[in-house]
Amino acid sequence: MVRYKRKGLNLVGTQFRSNSPSTTNMSNSGMNMRGKIIFYEEKNFQGRSYECMSDCSDMSSYLNSPSATNMSNSGMNMRGKIIFYEEKNFQGRSYECMSDCSDMSSYLNSPSTTNMSNSGMNMRGKIIFYEEKNFQGRSYECMSDCSDMSSYLNRCQSCRVESGCFMVYDRPNYMGSQYFMRRGEYSDYMSMMGMSGSIRSCRMIPMHRGQYRMKIYERENFGGQSHEMMEDCDNIMDRYRMNDCQSCHVMDGHWLMYEQPQFRGKMMYMRPGEYRSFRDMGMSGMRFMSMRRITDMC
């Protein structure tokens, strides 16, 4: 692993964590309150700060080198929990934190990954994957994110979403083509959804209650024409006279972006955060022309 030595500590990202040892991500489905953690560039809660209430895959967009954290669970009696690891992929020494920490160097040399959870939640999405069509063969029940399903199944040819919504990917680590699945049965999803490959990873989409806000930009790095959206848009060309969208900032809610108008074609799942370049995310050559909110009705 390449280490970058900067002032303080280097933290790559945050991710919600489940209590289940075989899964990697947990959400606050069905709850109206959100966990919150505040990162600071300097020790003792000084310098620039970044307030996070959901997953964050790369904090370098917000801070140079976070050195302290401040956690809260607004309006809740349950305590939030974040686990820091010295190595990527949740390896190496770890430090479990359930309160403020003014200087993490007392516990770890250089945390590179984090897992967050909100203890006491009992509502979650659930999807069951099967090795054969028509829900036959070995199965794997998943109630959170899974970055590589090969540890559980040799292949996956059918699935059943019992609750919640999920994004599934045809490559490990949430890469490749993405597909949205809501509650229902998919006895042969490859033919039903036009997938060319087996499911290799999946993300559970947290239920969101409240407003939806996303700002889209015509060019990379938030350049060119921009528009803030709070509702679905079936055609950005017709509505905004934009012929392309290459970056965006999701402020509230979870969204799906489609390469064609009327919510058709390849899609990409967008969680709260800044997305400076869709090309750098592996979406080179794609033009996103319509956007839809992922509502709690799924």
C-alpha cells in the first residue's frame, strides 16, 4: 500500500457498517433520523471541516488530511459507531470510536478506511441470491453491501428482493454495469434485465425521507452550465438545454442517472457526495440525459 505522509492523518473515506461479520455496509432503513460525523483537518477540531451523514468513498474531495472527528446522532438515543483501520479494505489495526476523538494518532498510525454504524437499528433491506435460475441451488442472503460475492456463490442466476432497494453490479467492488432492483422476484434476471454477466457485487440503497437535491454540471470539475434539481428530469436537453452532464453534486437523497432520455439505457447510482468526473469513475463515453430520485416506495 502506498502511504501519503501529510500533516496529521490521512483518511480515505467512510462507510456505514453492519453488525453481521459477512457483510460490509448497513443503512438506517425506515428511520427518519440520520447519523452524522464531522471530520476536521486539524487536531482538536480545528481547521476546515466536512459534515457527513452518509457513505463517502473519497474524502480528498472535501479535506486534505482529517485529524479529528466529531460524531452525533441527531434526535436519537442510540450511539453512533465508527471503526478506523490502518490499512485499506478494513485490514490492519483498528480503533472503534463511539464519541468525539480530538487526536486519532494516539490509536492508529494512519487510518486508511473506516466503517460506520448506528447501533440498535433493526430495519434493513434484504436480498437473496441463488446460483441457479428459478431460485434453485445454493443461496446467499445479504442485508447490506457486498463487494465480492465470489466468497459466497460460484455464480448468480436469480435473486429475490424481500425488502428495500439494491444496486447490483456485474463486476466486484461495485464496478461495471449497474442495475437497479426493487422488491420483487427475478427468476432469470439476466434475460429479464438484459444483463450480459452474473452479479458480482451489490449495494443496499438506504431509505431516504426528506427533500432531494442534486446539482448537475455540463462539464467535468463542476464546469459549464449548471442546474439544481429537486425533482425527476426525463430529459435535460428539453428542460435545461443541456446536451451533456459530466459532473454533479448530490446534496440530498439518492438518485439514478440514465444515459438516455425517459430513464432508459445504462444507469449509474449516485449517493450524496461530489462527483467531479464521470469519466474517472469508469463511465467514459457515456452521456447522462435523465435523472430520477430513488424514493422510499421501492
